[in-house]
Amino acid sequence: MTYQPGQRVALVHTSDPYTQLRPGDTGTVRRHDQQQNIVEVTWDSGSSLSMCLDAGDRIQPVTTTPPPTGGPVDEATGWATALRRMRAAGTEAGHTAAEWWAQDTIGARASGDTRLAARRVLAGIEDGDPAVLDALPRFTLAGEAVDTAGWELFTNAAGDSTGWFGLRIQQRDEAMGVYRDAFDIAATARIADLCHLAASPTGTDVSHLHPDRVRVGDVGVFSGDWARAADLDGSDRIEVGFVGILIEHWNGWAVFSCTRQVAEAIVADQQRHRDQYRDSLQETGVPADELDRRVDAALANLSFDGYVIIADQRAMSDDPDAIERITPDGDGRYVVMGRNWRWEPVDPYACDRIVGDLPAPDQA
């Protein structure tokens, strides 16, 4: 490109470490030595620093824009449009940064337990943990890079390569602030979405089933303290959660109804606990003829008799009449050990697996 004497230009970049010029400063061309590709400029600040274009110095022609003819309203509308474009550009860049971050942290290029990593990030975002938040993608610039990047971002967003240099300092700061905030908000939100998927035992977003959101009549995931175990990092995890509808509270605990499929899983899980307890007793030397009695005294015996669940707690309560027959309601739903066991709604992301059909967010 050839620069003509008298032409107005703005500084984009110079590697001169001693100059007081900064990106965005404007000046007037005195001469362009095309053989050496050096542009001599009289800068408005009083500097006469020449631009060595072949050495990496960069300048940009500036077109003097006349004041808007539509008055203050048109000027404000144009500026609002420019800010909308900067916000949209920041949002798109934030989403892209989040996708790259996820690949190395919870995605295909990550190593270790990605589900556990996703749960840690989600907990950190929810708690506002600086150790987690500081590790997320953030838009940061400092020094001269602000104006150089501002010109490039504004040019890409607004489609105007000269408009940046016509902005006041306050407008540049506002434009970059809008871009930065949009980037950071979009990156964090997208990371939370990706972590919800990676942390989910079902591979779908189940954040709408968080226990704090479950009210009477709502679908939730339920479990009890018997299913809790310590994870590798010491945090709680739940071996299995069961999908049901909260119907009431009993002494502070949840009572929920569930499908036949979920009821069968609860019965099978209880039998698994009984088998594990029996094995542990046997390993400690408890005689074989004592095992059944000891297991029955510690854990209820659940079984299906046709469509009815038989809950035998006679040995536990030392009551020969402590046998409950749990029948389904008119919709075929069961209330399994409601008002007997200390059920509670749990975080689906803390569950190793979930039994039952989970509703979509707009159906919960």
C-alpha cells in the first residue's frame, strides 16, 4: 500500500521500545519512501517517529468521519449497535474457548476420571471457589495489547477497520469491557453445560433435578445414607439413585412414588446390601446357622409376591406382625418403604448410576 503526503493515519503497532506513541495515536504522512518501505509521519502528539513497515511497524489509514447528520439519537443507536456486535463476538469467542478448555479437562484429550473432574468444576462454579474459577478461560489483555487487540476485535465485530480510531478513550474502554464480560460469562456458562454432561451418570443434563429444586409433586432422584460412600477425593458419592415423584415429607424425610421398574431395582439393591452384610459376617467367623438371623435382624427383607412387595421386618423390630404388603396405586406406582426408611432427594451428579426414566428439563 502506498501512503500519500497529507494522508491521515493511525498507529496499529510499533516495536520501538522508547516511543511514547500508543496504538490508536494519529498523525499525518510527510513522505513514503517506497524503496525502503518507510513512512515518515508527523504525529499529533509531536513525535516524528517513522514507521518501518518491513520491520513490523503497522499503521492504518484513517478516514475522517463527519458528525452524524441524524443527531444524538442516530449516534446513540449506532453506538448501541456496535456494542451489540462486540457482545455477540465476545460470546462466540467465549464459547469457543470453553470448547477448547473442555477437550483438555473433561474431553477426549483429558486423562484420569473426567466425570470426577467435571463434578469438581461444577461444585467450584456453584461455590464461587477461586481455585476453580481462576483456572477457567478468561479474556485478559494488558498494556499496548489492549489497543492492538481492540482494533482487531472491533474491526471483526463491526466490519469497520477505521472506526476504532475514531472512538474516544471511554468508548474504547466500554467496547472492550462489553466484549470481556460477554466472553467470561459465555465461557463459564458453556463450561458448566459441558461439565453437566460429563458429570452426568446418564450422559444428559440433569441439573433441573437438583435436590434444592424438588417440591411435592416434582420428579426427583432419591436415595439414602446407606448408599453413600467416599469418593477418591473424599467427597460424597452415591452408589445408586432412584427416580420418583415426591408426594410428601415424613419427619423431615422424603416419601416418593415410583414405577415398577424402579421398585424392582430398590428390592434388588436391598438384597445386594443383605448379601454384602452376610458375606462380611461370614468372613468374621459367624456360624452358618446364625447368618440368616443376624442379617434379618439388621436389614429388612424385601421381595416381590406377584405385583405386591413384601417387606419383612419381624426380626428387626422383634414384632411377629411387622410384615408390610406394599401394593401399587391405580397408576401402577409404588411407595417403597416410605415413612420407614430415611429417603431424601439427592444430587443426580453425585450418583454412580440412576434407575428410572429422567424427564427432560421442560417436563420436570
